[in-house]
Amino acid sequence: MKKYLALILVIFMSPSYADDCPFDQDARIKENFERQHKYKGSRLIENNLVLVVPDKNGDVYINIGGCSHYGVNVEYHRSDVNKDMTENEFMKIILYLADKYSEENIDTKQLKEVINSQNWLQPDPSTLFYFFNYEELNTFEVYELMKDGRQVVGFNSYS
């Protein structure tokens, strides 16, 4: 029995198993280099897996791909903090980010329908954090938070 337990531990602790990723990270990096040419002044960070694009009052972080889940994460790190952002202003930013930066991974027409019909779950009404009912087998969360003195408005969509 101890032999089998040791074998199982070796298999699951093996570096090749831990580093295994079902999505092709080299292809993801290549796509990011191609995206970088599309957005003037952009730069790659986090081992070329995240593209940072300058936008009006801050930077947009674009992370498309993944390992456990394929997903789209877009965050707008704003230097002009609006602590009194209304839900309507917030949703306009989400639509803008999805339309301009999701690389057509998000159906903005469907997203607009979700927003207009308020088809979401908001765990805490005092925050700008929502789970959208976007697609049946998809998690779509939108949020606003403060990070390093900047206001971050973003979304995660993954399946």
C-alpha cells in the first residue's frame, strides 16, 4: 500500500504534471504580440501573457486565454477615481471595454441585452459587483475596486 501511495505522490507532485496546461501558451503569446501592434503604445507584461494598453485616463489590461479555463479578463485601471460612479456609468464602461478590447470574444449585443434587462445577481447592492446571466455554461462577473490608488473597472468571462 505504501508503494502505491508513494507512486501517486510522485505522479501528482511531478513538475511536468504541475506545469501541464491544456491551452497552448506559445500561441497565446504569439497572439499577444500581434495584438500589441494593433494598440499604439501598448506593452506586454507577466511573461507576455497580459497586454497593457494606454487609454484615456489610465491603462487597460487585457488577458485572453488561460490554463484551467479559457477566459477573457479586461480591466481598466483609471487614474481619475470616481468614487460616486453610478451603475449606469459603470455599465457603459463595461460595454466600452467589451466592445473595444475583448477581441470579439464577447458578444456585445448579448451583453447589452443582459445589462438592459438587468439579468444579473448582485450579492451586495452597496457595491458595483455583479454576476451576469450571459451564457449558460459561462461565468461572467463585472466589478469595480481600488488597487494601488487606481480605480479598476473590469470583467472576467470564462467557461
